[in-house]
Amino acid sequence: DAGVTQSPTHLIKTRGQQVTLRCSPKSGHDTVSWYQQALGQGPQFIFQYYEEEERQRGNFPDRFSGHQFPNYSSELNVNALLLGDSALYLCASSLYPGQGKAGTFGSGTRLTVV
Amino acid sequence: AQSVTQPDIHITVSEGASLELRCNYSYGATPYLFWYVQSPGQGLQLLLKYFSGDTLVQGIKGFEAEFKRSQSSFNLRKPSVHWSDAAEYFCAVGAQGNFGNEKLTFGTGTRLTIIP
């Protein structure tokens, strides 16, 4: 049973560029959430997708956008990259409704902006 | 707004000794509470969770945590640590609701070092 799969594992981008990160949820899961974890910090919630719509959003600028596909996989897009966007980006999946369940996290994508 | 405080940035424990990692939360209602562990460069692995019921919850790898509403705490304990327990530990709180426990608020983490 495959868990949450994220790609790529590592990525180096130049300031001002755009990046797309991908997440395949655990089999049977239909909800995907994205988190940003800066070095030495705890993860911070970016947003969450269910039924191809953004359901909740954290305190992140509009440069961060996402998408969910009919097969429940998801993308995180970041435009106009800043040096401060360098972080580990984690995807978590779960099955709606969420009460009584904990999400499953992937291993993350390490983004470095130079 | 919900928040989590992990007062200890770094803890060093001898192998075989007991462990307690502190977590205090702020949330207006009964929260969902979680402890995750993260090895270097890796994702998060769920150790245990509290949603309701018995305030003492058992998790994987011999960990347990106790929910104390009066103290707004959810401390993680292990009676005897192993060298493989060295990692970063995160406490998190989630709001109740259909999507609440997906929107987690994490603490800043406690780094655990094990000495022989």
C-alpha cells in the first residue's frame, strides 16, 4: 500500500522563477494538505484541497496556489520565488470527513532558492 | 486562533533513561492533539493522537501522552529511550470539524539527543 508520494525530492530554483511541486495521496485518501517547513521550524499550513477545491488556507500570499486533480493528486505552485521560500514542503493526505483521523505525511520536497 | 508551545528546544537524555517532552496548547474548545517524529531530512511520522475519551493515549515505539485539560498540556513520555529515538519531535493541535484536523498548527519542535 503506497503512502503519500511527493516529487521531486530536491529542487534548486533561482529567485523570481516559478516552481511546481507534486503530491500523490495515499491510496483511498481524497483530501490533500500542503505545509511549509522552514529550517529549524515546525510545519506551517499552506492550504488544503478536497473535491478539487481549496477548502482552507493558511497565512500565505497569493504567490502560493494549488490544484487538485480528479484522481486526488495535487500540485503546489509558487510564483516569483523569494529566498525565504527555501524550505521543506510537505504534503499530507486523509479521507473526508476528517474527524477521528490523522493525516499521512509524505517525505517532502526540499526547495532551495538561490 | 490555536497555538502550540514546546518549551524545550533541545533535550539530551542517556540511553535507557526516561523521557518527557512538554507541549502546551491554546484552543477554544476540545482540541485534536498529535505528536509527530521527524528524522533528519524526512517527513513526519505520527506517534500518537488524542481526539476524545481516555486522556492517556498509547502510541507507537513505546510512547504515550497524557491530555490534561486543566493545564492545557499534552506531554509525551517514554519510560526508557533507545538510541534510535534521537530525532525532532513535534506537537500539533487541530481544530474539530470535517477538515479541522487536516489544518494542523505545529510547535517549533524539540530536538532529542541520546547519549550512550
